[in-house]
Amino acid sequence: MIELVAILLQFFVFLIIFSFPLNPRSLNKLIKPNGNTLNYIDCHAVNIFIFINILLIASFFNIHLSYLFLFFFSISIICLIIRRKEYFSMINRKNFTKFIFFFIITISIFISVSHNTKLVWDGFHWITKALVFFNNEPIQNLKYSDMEMYPHLGGYIWAFFWKNSLLEYEYFGRLFYAYIHIISIFTIFNIAKFKSENLIYLLIFSMVILTYDPFLLGGYQEYLIFSTLLIASRFITTVNFNKNVEYNRIFLILFIMSSMLWFKDEGLFYFLIFGSLLIFLQKSTLKGKLITISIILFTIYIQYYLQKNIIGIYNFNAEFLGQEFIAQISDLRFMLLKIFTITKHFIIAFIKYPLWIIILFSLLFVKIFSNKESLNLKYFFYAFILNILFVYAIYINDPLEYEWLLSVTIDRVLFQTSGFYASIFILILNKNKTISFNFK
């Protein structure tokens, strides 16, 4: 019974902490969406990334996790008290129903995690990073953790909520991964313009089922990348590529995406690819694009500098364009066999995570039936192509036993970017009264 109470308490801790600092009024004023008003769920998502980035900064200063939690929780409670009239005004049948729906889904997954607490494979590597912070050790001790070259932010978040849970059970730190997963799904459905609320609830529930994998909650970091890209895609749908560059929205999206640098190695490439493509398609001067691209590159450099000079280690899990790779590409037959094998495992991964099937059919539908492609849709289509090419490049480059490596990793690599394209399916449903897909 005490464990169930602790789980319920953890849910409300998340809810309270992420209510700070933005509310709908301040967020809408900040990015000024055109005819696409942002609500409390959007604010909750953005607040999560503000929180994540504050934790990232704190991780370099060896601040005791309990003191940090007390600071966040106290500020959040004060903000709730100040905004109490605003929150009371939100209470109506529609919002209450949505909250109960969100509560039931989230608590159900929390309980599922509590019934299956064992760590799996990479989870044993990532927990060594969490333990560095849980034990209040300096960040330099990450050099002695497993897979020391991996980014540490996921482990720090894990340790933060583990340390500050009622029972201090390890899996309470991983509940954050489940929480941001559910929030990201609710956030992306804010772009839905259906008359039926029941249809939205059904689609949210279906997407949760399609993307819920207890294995990935066993210590893996894929849900952090998945949720970050899903939330970023929600705000990308507010961008009007036909107008002059909207820097407030662009910087918010880049701010959200930049968190991936600190979650996993491939997050660097997703940030570079998806962020640069966003700038490239903007209606802006060459000077403006170069400045914004420079910001992306500078953000990547900051990560390199901090990991190299503060933590003391910067490396990737695999060597790029090494001698073995150069030897491989000279063997055409071997390369064709490798590409065929990668493609086979692509298909297996798409079947394992059916959200990809919906995405592929959505892209095909738009290509066949759209009268005029919008730049928003082109962005996601180009991102998809670059995403697929990047994954091929990863495995073509890797000189290890690629058949085994593909069988145990490619499904997770593909899963973590699948949420980025979910908006295409929702936007198609928004336009279900006509074959054309003109995003305005």
C-alpha cells in the first residue's frame, strides 16, 4: 500500500514541478503562434525542458540533489499559490475529463514499471552514471562509469527523482521517462482539430499502446529522444515557412532539441540534421541562416568542450570512417549484402513498432493525394529521408559483427525518431474533408 501511495505522490511531484515557470499566457506571448493557441499541456512540455536544462547546468556543480529538489519544489508551490485563481478557472468538465484520462494512463504505466523493476542490458551501463550523482560524487567520476563516453543527463535525471522519492527506490527515477513519454503524446495531439473529443482520447490511447515498451523502461534512454522529438514536432507545426523567419519559435524548437545532445550520442546528429533542415527551409537571408546554423554548431561545441575539459572524456562508441570501413567499401558484393541486411532489419523494426507503419502510409498518402505540398510537410519528409540515410550510414560504417548488432539495436534506433513524424498522420486527419493537404 505504501508503494502505491509513493507512486501517486511521485505523479503529483511531476505535475507540480513542471507547472513552473511558464503558463499559457506567457508561452503564447513568447512565441506568438498564428491561430494555434498553446495550452497547459504545451506549457507543461516546455517547462519540462526548462527543468531538464537547469538540471544539466546543476550537474556540473556537484549540488546535493536534495537541496536542488527542495528549491524546485518550493518555487513551484509558490507559483501554484500565486496562480491559484488561474488554475481554479481551468476547472470544468472538459479539462477534468482530460486530466482523469491522463492520470489513469500515467499511473497505469507507473504501476507497470513498479511490477517489473529489473534493469535490462544497457540499463546496467546507464545506472552507473545515475549512481555517480545519487551518491553525490563529482561529475569527473563519470570517467569510471560503464560506457564512460555516453552523455550523462539521462542518468542525472534518473538519480534526481530516485534520490527525492518517498521510498528512494531506484525505479522511481525511471518513472520520469514514462511521464515525459505520456506528456509528449498528449502534446502532439494538441494539433488535432477534431470535433469529437472521444476520437482524440481513442487516438491518444492507441498511440500510448503502440509506443509503450516495458523493455525500454528498463534503463534505456530511447524514450528521452522519442519524447524530445515528438514535443519538438508539435512546435514545428506552428512554424509558417512561407513567412519571414520566426526566430522566437525557431529558438524554442532548437532549445528543446538541444537536450538530445546530452541524452545519447546519436542525439548530436539528430540535433544537427533536424535543426539545420529547419533553418534551411526558413524564408530568411543567407546571413540570418548562417547565424542560426552557427548557433547550432556552437551548441554542439559547448557540449564537446564541457565533456572534454570538465568531465574529462569525449568519444563515440564507434570510430567514424576508420581503416576497416575504407577496406569494406572496396568490396562491392559485401557492401550490397550489408545494405540488404540492414534493409531486412528495417522492415523487422517497422513491424515491431507499428507506429512506423502508420507513418509510412501517411507519407505515401500525402505524396499520392496532396494537390500542393506545404513546406511544413516537406520539412518532415526531408527529415525522414535524412533520418533513414543516417541510420544506414551508422551501420554501414560499423565494422563489428553487423548482423548481431542490427538484431539488438536497430529497432531502438528507429523507434526513438518515430514520434517525430506522428504529426503528419494527425494533420492528415485534420484535413479529412478534402484530398488536398494545404497547411496554413
